[in-house]
Amino acid sequence: MFYYYWLMIPALLLSMWAQARVSGTFSKYSKIRSKSGYTGAMTAREILDENDLHDIDIIAAKGKLTDNYNPKKRVVNLSEPVHSSSSVAASGVAAHETGHALQDRDDYGPLKVRSFLVPIANIGSMAGPYIVIFGLIFGMGIFIEIGIVLFTAAVLFYLVTLPVELNASKRAMELLETKRILERDELGAAKKVLNAAAFTYIAAALSAVMTLLRLVLISRNRR
Ligand SMILES: [Zn+2]
């Protein structure tokens, strides 16, 4: 049942490369100060206020590249290197996270699907493969099926994450330009950071698809 691990190798390499690229790109452009002098927090506040989202708080979060928007708490969490830095990378990431807040306000379809899938996808991505293996070891087909169905929910989650992330970055670039937070020559740098981040989601989706394929092949092979 471990023969299909080779399926994971390209996805694993791609993930590692994508992770290295996002930290490399972020650290490169976090050294370049924007001409406007906007920090990540100022960027997010400006965009949120402009869109009458005054009630959404911006919080400095611990860690690196831990930035996110929490729709339940209505909070934009910005990691320390983004929150207080006035680099082009910081403005890019902050605008991206507010892009998620705007998606939430607009009831953006893929975001709703993604939120709906979160609980089942969490279980599926963690427990799914183990449930399949349990079913294989004890020869209980029903567990194999359940494991695969749960993991399929996780795959759908990773796939629907792609339009959500790309759309947030697209909104971010438009906002940074129209609000004149970044100037034309700086926009390219912010875009590079957001593209590198997007690639990590593509790698994660690919790796999930490969795992599903591996589970399906394992289960077919036993028959
Ligand atoms: Zn995002």
C-alpha cells in the first residue's frame, strides 16, 4: 500500500520550492520602503475605511507570513513584519488580506463554498488517509469509502481556495493602484510577492489531488 508514495514526490518538491520562493520574495521586497510610507496596518485601515468596513479590526499577529482575514471575528490579522513595516511587500500583503474582507462583504461565491467546506475538509485532510489505511488493514471497504469521501472534501477545499486567493490578490492590486498606496514601479514588486504566495496554494492543491489519486489507486488495487 506504500507503492504510490512516488506520486507525492513532484508535489512535495513543488511545495518546498513554492515555500522557499514566497519567503525569498517577501524578504527581498520587505526591504524596499514604499514612497507613500504606508505601513501594512495603514494600508489595510485605509482600504477598509474607504469601503465603510470601520468595524473590522486590524491586529498585529505573531509569526511570519501568518497574515489572514478571520470572517467570524471580523479581524484582519497582520504578521509583525507586515503590520508595522512600510515596505512594498507589507502593503501588498495587507491589501490582499483586506481583499478577503471585501469578498466577505460581497458574499463572494467561492469564499462561501470555502467556508462551508472548512470543518469537513479539516477532518478529511487529517483523518481521511488514516481511515482508508484502517479500512485496508482490517478489510473493511466502508472505511475506505468514507476516508476517500472525506479526503475529496479536502481536495475541493484546496481547489476552491485558488479562485479565492487569486481574486483577493487581484482586488489588492487594484486597490493599491487606485488608492495610490503604491506607485506604478512599486506595484510590480507587490505583485511578485502576491504571485509567489498564490503559487504555494497551487502547490498545496496539487499535493492534495495527488494524495487523493494515491488513495483511490490503493483502494482499487486491493480488489
Ligand atoms: Zn489570502
